[in-house]
Amino acid sequence: MAVRLELHVAGRIEDYALIGDMQTAALVCRDGTVDWLCLPCFDSHAIFAGLLGTEEHGFWRLGPAHAKDTGPPAATRRAYRGDSLILESEWDTPRGTVRVTDFMPPRDGAPQLIRVVEGVSGRVPMRSALRMRFSYGRIVPWVHRHEGRTVAVAGPDSVWFDTTAETYGENLTTYADFTVAPGERIAFTISWEPSHKQPPALPEPEQSLAATEEFWREWVEHCTYHGPYREAVIRSLITLKALTYAPTGGIVAAPTTSLPEDIGGVRNWDYRYTWLRDAAITLSSLLRTGYREEARAWREWLLRAVAGDPENLQIMYGIAGERELGEAELDWLPGYEGSAPVRVGNGAAHQLQLDVYGEVTEALHLAHMTGLARNDYASLLQLKLIQYLEQHWQEPDEGIWEVRGPRRHFVHSKVMAWVAVDRTIKLIESGDADGPVERWKQLRDDIHRDVCEKGYDKERNTFTQSYGSKELDASLLLIPQMGFLPPDDKRVIGTIEAIQRELSTSDGFILRYPTEGQHEGVDGLPGDEGAFLACSFWMADDLAMIGRVDEARRLFEKLLALRNDLGLLAEEWDPRLQRQVGNFPQAFSHVPLIDTALRLTASGAYGG
């Protein structure tokens, strides 16, 4: 058994920074450890899986040397370099100050993770400890030298390690011990290549760094938002761009799998895929802030993914449009802080979620309204989706939250079916499509009437989670935002106030729906979860819409304060543990942050 020389354990979720190349991403802890990296793509096997296990499952630590019994020190400070995805971490040590710059250059050839050590003051002893483990920590690769370079090989994968520092192997780990003086710069790079191909080109760290900084500077210049929350909006937009798979335009929900919604529990899911819902709302935020090219690419991805089979629309696809995302459990990984099982793939891919039809149609509608060049097949797809809904909108489904319990008539699903029909009617009325508009106007009225009769509790003056239920659901907050009812409707105001009463945590954030602790709840799972951050942003939106703008601003700024020091958000906030939980960073949290900032800015609801 290998002797462990490193005492690093996975940090809190908010301890991590994101770096990426728009095809995959890595998470870097405060102490300079890369604990998560899948190569070559978001949904590939991880070569560093320490995030979901121990240091035995793969990591790369780069930072000041430390005593074996103390563990690596956290950086004294860290920040992204300007408006980029280049991470700079600095350590003040008794012997001086050192900076590590971590980044992944936008890909032109082999994927690379580059780490540059720079002496700032004094002479600081440093250590790089690289332990590659393929297939999510299960496989120890063959590490050897090849023409002066270090390469790790296992099956179809090879990872090449390049540095000018002297390296040595010990306990199945590659080390480099060196000292850095002021002005000295020493680079370390890993590059992935299929093992049957020739070695990747030697890295050029300094040129890559300059090119990466220029890429992000030019990309951010396209942002059209210049309001008071610009810093938060820009960081969220950069995060969403980092979650976009550049070759296809697909957008992953998060770059991680199995970060728990309930620490120590079973609510652990793989989010490295393209949810139509998440991608559609991401598209909406990008369009509203000036990013039409990303919107065009996503629309093309959608048309390819759905091509020829819109009647069997899936709620999610692989990043290239793959349909089969079979779920499996990795029993050799103990899970983040013991949260097992660790899952890859996602069995919810084939659920029926009628709201997705509304989200996709709304995104296509917004693209059309903002002047994205007409695409006849996109219009045809929209018509086909309505033809499907016309036959199936009255069926129960699994709903927006992908319950693993029985299907229900979820109110939000019906509302979004109404949205799909409404936006398609508008498309026809604009003259850009042909369809049975009078018949579909009747369908729109039928759905609206059905929801108001069966999904509304007159005694409590609130809409409910599903027809005939007493439970509430935060997705009901989208009713006014989607235009189903006006914000000043008494039923809307009653629903907002009921959710504030029944789904708020002690610190004022919003739960998705009630859970039942160790008993199986409405979602078919035991355990509880934290406040769902998207729902809390939705509440801020609704409060602004009904005129309670000061309250909306206060909630929004409380939500901004939950971001980590780099401006990143996971899926949820655990009010009991006072920490972020769920996959990280999460598109479904950063998108509503942008949307709420835009709404509050438009209303003037912000402080000095």
C-alpha cells in the first residue's frame, strides 16, 4: 500500500476556483490542489477525482513546501486576473511571497492545464505533487520518461507532464521540489492526448497565458450590461461561457458530478450534461447581455440533438447531443465528505418533463425577438413541439425537479405548456410560421383555465405544487415572470406570500419544496436539502415585480453575499451548515443572478 505523504483533504465546496477551456474544467482548492479534472471533455473520466474521494484518487498540489504532519497551507489571497478565468493565488510565507497562476488556454490542439510559479519576494521553497489516477481514481497509469518528457499512460489515455523543474517519482506520485526567487517563473503543464497518437506539442506557457488573457478580454467587451451589479454579472457570464462546450454549443449544467445537495446523503447527481431547461435559460441570459453568437451555437446544437425525433424530446442530452446517458455508481469512491453513492450518467434523461417544451420555445422566441437570423427548421421544430403538447399536456409528469416518485400534474409543467403555446402563437402572428392559430388559441385558453381551476387553492389564496395537493413549490414563482398572470393578480401575490411563509429558511432563502428528512418525500428520496439558490433569485424577481423593490434588493444582495471569494455559486445553500452544497459552479444559480440584476437595474432598485 502506498504511503501517503500528503495530508490534503477536499475543501468546502466554496473553497474551489474554476478554470477551464470551454471543453472541460478543473477545480482548484485554496491550498493549490487541483482536485477535479476530466479529460478531454466535461463528461470524460476524471484523472483527478480527489474531490469525491481521497488523495489516493488523484490530485495535483502546487504550493509552498510544508511539514508532512501539517498539511498544505491555504493561499493568503487569490483572485481571477481581471475579467478572465485565469486564477492567481498568493502565499505569504516566513521566507517570502510566491504566486501561482493557473489557467487552461482555449483549446487549439491538446487540452492543457498550465500552472506558473512566480517568485514575488524572498526565496520560497516549493513543491509540486502530481498523482494521476485514470477512470475516476480507479486506475494507476504507467508513468515513464519519453524523450525527456514524463508521460502517464493507461488504455486509450495519455497525459504528458512538462516542466523545467527537476522531478522524481515516489509512492506512485511525481514530485518536484524547488526554490523560487523574486522574478523567477517556473511553468508546469499537463496535456492530454489519445495514447495511440504522437505526443502533443511542447507547451508554450507564456504565449498561452497572453493568448488566454486576450481571449477573455475580447469576450467580455461584448457585454452590454453596465449597471451597478456589473462585477457579479460579468463573473456569472464568464462562468456560463466556461460551461459551454465550444465544439458543439452545448451547455453543461455544472462541471462536476455527485457534489451532494445533502452532505452525507444520497442526493448526488451527475450534472455534466446539457439540460434543455438549464441551457435554454442560459441562452436567455446570454442574449439579454449581448452574446448572440453563443445563442446561435446553442440553437444549432438543439436542432441537431432533436433532429428527426421532436416527439421524443429528452430533458437532457450529452454535450454533443448524445441520447444515452445511462446512470451508474462508482463504488470505489467514498463520495464528497462521505456522500454516497457517487453517480455518473443520469437516469432522469428519459423522464417526461412537460415544462421543457415551454423553456425551449421561450428560448427560441427570445432568439427570434432579439434578431437572431431566422432558421426555418427552428420554426418547424417549434410547431412540432406544440403538436406534441396538444396531445399530451393533460398527462402527469416528473416536473422541473425530476422527482423519482410517482408522476403528478405539476402546476409549473402546465404553466410552461401554456408558455409554449403562447409563444408559438406569437411566432405565427408575426408572419414567420404557419399553423392553426385559432385552434391553438383555444388550446392556450384551455390550459390556462385548467391550471386556474385545478392548481389553485382558493382557501389559502395560492397555487399549489400539483393538482389537488397542499404542498407549495418555488417554481410557482415563475407564473408572473412567464406572463401567465400579471404581477398584480391577487393569486400571484397570494402565492408569493405563501411561499415566503412556508418555504423560507431561517435566513430568508427559499426551498424548492418541502422534504421529509429521513422519510421519503414528494421527490421519492429520503433526506433534506438546502435552499435552492435559483428559487431565491426568483423570489427577488417577483418581489420587484409586485412593487416590493427594497425587499427584493435586500434579498438579492444577501444572495450575492453567499458567493465565494471568486464570485461562484453552487446549486444550493445549506442554512444549517452555513455553506454551499450541490454541484459547482452551477449554471442554474448564475443565470437567475444575471436576470435579477437586470430587473433590479431596470427598476432602479439598488443602493447608492
